Amino acid sequence: MNLELSIDNPLFILSVLLAAGGICGDLARRLHLPSVTGQIVAGILLGPAVLGVFQHDAAHHLTPIVHFALGLIAVDIGTHLHLRRLRNHFRRLGFLLMLEATVTPLLVYLALVLGARTDWTIGVLFGTLAIATAPATVLAIVKETRSRGVYVRTLVAAVALNNIACITLFELAFVAVRLTFDPEGQTDGLQLVLRPMLQLGSAVLLGGAVGGGLILASRHMHRTEQLTTVSIIALFLTTGLAGALGISSLLSCLVLGVTMVNLAPEKEEIGHRVFTSFEPAVLTVFFTLAGLDLDFTYLAQGWFLVALFVGARVAGKLTAGFLAMRMAGATTRVRRYLGWGLIPQAGVAVGLLLRVREDPLLGPISQMVLAVGVTAVAVNEVIGPLTTRLGLQRAGDMGKDRARLIDFIHEENISTEFRVSSMQDAIARLVDLLVSSHGLSDDREQLLADALEHEAHMSSCIGRGLALPRLTLPAGREFAGVMAVCRRGMEIETPDGEPLRCLVLVAAPEDQNDREKEVLSALARSIADDWSLQVQLYQAKSPAHVYEILHAEEFEDFNYFLGSEPAAPAP
């Protein structure tokens, strides 16, 4: 069946894709599937594989939209690499990056070279290609399901890092393969080392320079339209210069996001956030185009290679995710389900495949690599949204992106390595954690003096191992706080004689007295009186375990969602 429209008007193509993607995405949600899946299906239906309304060349008319969408996605991913907020994630991310860059490509390489008896050049190209996870798919599903938690933070940061690793290692593999196919020896071994480093270094310089310029340009701007304009300029400039200079635009935009969130974390009104109102429409077109561009014509002849690649890659992702989280001592849910969120694959992988096709030296293998690679990416992009949604659901992060009573305490605000000998020492260490983890610019000595003054006025020890010291912030500031848990108990004298095991320092703005009372009351009532919560909290092995306990469904009666009535305490 072929209903091809011989129209090369980009606006018409855009309108049809947007409408079809929107309708199919909504239908997918009604069927409890990710909307991304529906949008990809819409593209497949409109493409030459089914109805033939548009041919593959229709996507070329919307190339600027695709580049804009990829840049927007990369900036968004980059803003999730906030080093201060991820400091408790470094161990998890380090192990995951190491295993993602070794286990996954090794399994894919062995499957293709030993299982299908392909040449080593194909095995090494597909092995490094397998590392990448589609950032657009992951972010879209996280936002659609309103997910938040340790699992989400680990997953999104991991996606950013594995894309960096994929691009760098693929460049290394690409140069090694070119050495094999170069009959005149024009490709030398020095390029094997220099080219990947040059690609990464150039992206860091470009993204960092544009990000720094954006921060400086926005310093004296306050109106929304001004901030929107400079943000669009920064995104277009990064993408355009990267393309002109032969640098990875995705890597450059990712560095742009990292630069903004680490150098100016308070300026959330610049960067990808200014596009919030029309970001869903841009992503709808992007995913529908991805479906339109999928070509299944080579599946019949290369299905065995596709099956091996997809199977080995999924096995690698699941194995790397589980082993890395186990080595890092992550919570059970994160350990079991992180790998499921790493399955989607598009964007970066397709771009790298096109590099193989465009290199004349790789002519003997380019068509086969492209055909098998694009088909495998299509399969991963169809099953990936389903596995990511499953991972979010099983990890317990789905639906948690709503304001809760103690939302001001995140994993980076929690310490489980806390040993002190006096309440004064405990408060001093808590103030240090507060200043560093929340990035407060206040005078540390003044904050400490305020906290000690409150303590001298009235002891913060509630009993049963809990203390709730407090200090006051200027009006208009955000609510803040930190938490310390000690499994063995601290050698501090308490009114009831029980060892002190948990301290929560609450830093409340002076204009939020009602919320401060609500928070202190909920913490005192629940942690001090709920034996089940005490047992779990006082035995927590890491900040991630503490955070997961505080946000568990069984304890929503005290850490309830704001705007909803807290559950009545049991009689």
C-alpha cells in the first residue's frame, strides 16, 4: 500500500508528523505504554515500510529540527551532571562507566565474531556502538512518568557518561578499522590515540566556551524574552559550530549543559528550561521522524546479526548495571533494575553509523554495517521505552516528581559516616554539610552560631535516638536541611539515655515558620515513634538507602505529597 505525497514543503511534512505523532502518542498512553513508543510507531506507519505516505528523504527537509532536538536533549542531559549533587553517586557512576565500557562491548564483540563468524572489524565497531543509550528516550519517559529518586539520578547521569564513552571509544575503533582498510597507509597509528582525544577535547572547549558566554550574557538580563533569545543563540551556535568544525554536536551540547549547571546552578531560567513550553512538540516530531527513518528492508537478510547484536547488548546492559551497582553497594531496587533503563538506543548510534557509510575506505563493509546497525537500533528503540518504563516502575521512582514535605533532603544532603563526641561537634559537621551540599553562600560561622544559639535555648534531642537541631535563613530563601545517621549510635548524652542515631538539621527561612513547624512535628512524630521506620533508618548502609526509605510508599503518611492531606496516624 503506497499513499505517497509528492510534497517537499517542510511545514506540511512537519504538521503531518506532529499531528500523527501526537495522536499515536496519546493512544499509547491510554494503553499504558510510553508515548515515545506510539510516536515511533506513527513514523513507521507513515514511512515506506507500511503506508508510504513519506519516503526516507522527507526527513532531510527537517534536518534543522532534528539537530535542534538533539542539541536540546543533550543540553538537558548535561544539566543532570551537577557535580555537587552527584557526589554521593560518584562510586556508582564510576563502576557503571567502567563496566559499560568493557562488559557490553565485549559481549557484543564475542557474539558477532564467534557466534556469527564476522570479521573483527565489524565486531569492534558494533561493540563500541552498543555502549550508547538514547538520551532522548530516557528523558522523555522520565518526564512523562513524573519519576524522581536515586534510580532516576543514577540513570540519567549514566546515560550522559555512556554517550561520552561511546563516542570516544567508537572514534578509537573507527581509526583502528581504517588502518586495516587503508591500502596506502595514509592512516597512521598516531591517529588511533589523538583522534578520540581531539574529538573529546574540542567538544569540551566549544561547549564550555559557549556555556561561559551564555552565563556572562545573561548576567544583566532579567526579562524572559531576553533569556530565551540568548539561550536559543547558544544552542544554535554550539550545534552549528560543531557541525562546521567536524566535532560531535551532541557531545558539545552536553558539555554546554554541564557548564551551565555547575558554573551557574542558580540560573535555571537559561538553557533548556526556556524551551519547556514547546519541548514536547519538538520531541514528538523527533521521535516520529525516527520511526519514519527506520528501514526494515535489510531485516530478512541480516536478521541473525541483528538478533545477536540486540541480545548481546541487552545482556551486557543488564549485567553491567547489576554488577556495577552491587560493587558500589547501591540499594536493591537500583541494583536490580538500572540495566533495564539503559536499553533504548538511537540518535548517537545512528550518527556514528553514518560516519561508517560516508568513509570511502570502509566501502567493503559500510552498507552491511549501516543496514544491520540501523535495523538493530530500530529494534532497541521499540523495546527500549518499554524496559525503561518497567525499570522506573519497579524501582519505585515513578510518579514521585511532586513536592513532598521533606523534599529539601536529597541523597547528597545525607551522611551515614557520622562519628562525633558532642552535640556541638555534631552541629558543626551538619552545618558544614549544609553549606557544601546546598551550595550556600552564607557565612558558615554565622550559620553555626545561629544553630548553636537555638541548641543552647532548647535541646534538640527528641528521644529514641533522634535530634532535630535548627537554624534560621533569611526570608525568601529556599527551605534546606541535612541528615546524619549513625548505625552504632553517637556518644552524646541524651535526656532518655538512648544513643543518638539520627540528626536532622532544618534550615528554615524566617518567612516559612508554618512549614518549619510542620516538618519538625512530622519528623518527631514519625522517626521517634514509628518503630518500623527506626529499624530501617538506623540500619541504612548509605545515603541512597536512607533516601529510599524516606520516600518509600509505606512512609508516605509522614513524608506526604504537598497539597494532599497526610494520612491520619494509626490509633
